[in-house]
Amino acid sequence: MKHYILLLFSFLMFSAISQTKSGDQKAGETACAVKVNFGSAGGGIDLKTYEEVKKMINDKKLKFTEKNMGREGEKEICLPLHELKKKKKTEFIERLKKTASSGQYVSVSAS
């Protein structure tokens, strides 16, 4: 039961942190088409899934920003996905979601 409560708390915390109001965006900053969040429940992030996601991004030569979110290596990757057309963008996001679902404390949110 503790595990589920911690998972829910982590998800809600990262969801709240990653939400950005349109007025909060700084000049020159690009909106994220998709965000990948890597959380931790006390033992650091899922490095295997993190490396898989980074490989997917690098293989497609996509621009991204990465932000450290916590003391245990929690991260948020923001991908504008301007390089991909609509169909390819949808396919890439689905691949991200599938990869994230096999990871621990990894979430993908598309806007």
C-alpha cells in the first residue's frame, strides 16, 4: 500500500511541477510537444529507460531540453518535435509511451 501511495504522490508532484502556464514561458523558450519525466522513490531514476529514451531522441537528431528536478537524479526532458511531421510525431510519441511504460516512475505527457 505504501508503494502505491508513494507512486501516486510522485506522479502528482511531477505533474504539478511540469505544468506551465502560457504566461510563464520565457522569451526564446520553445513549448514542449511532449515531456518525459523520470521520477524516483528513493533509489534514483530508471537509468535503463533513461538511456533508451535518450537514444531514441539522438537517433532522430531531435532538439530537446533537459532539466534536473530533484536530489536523486529526477529529470524532465522537453521535446518540441518541430523536426517531425504530424504522422511521424504521433508515432514517436507512441514509441516514447511504450518505452516509458516498461520503466519505473517514468511518465510521458503530450500537449
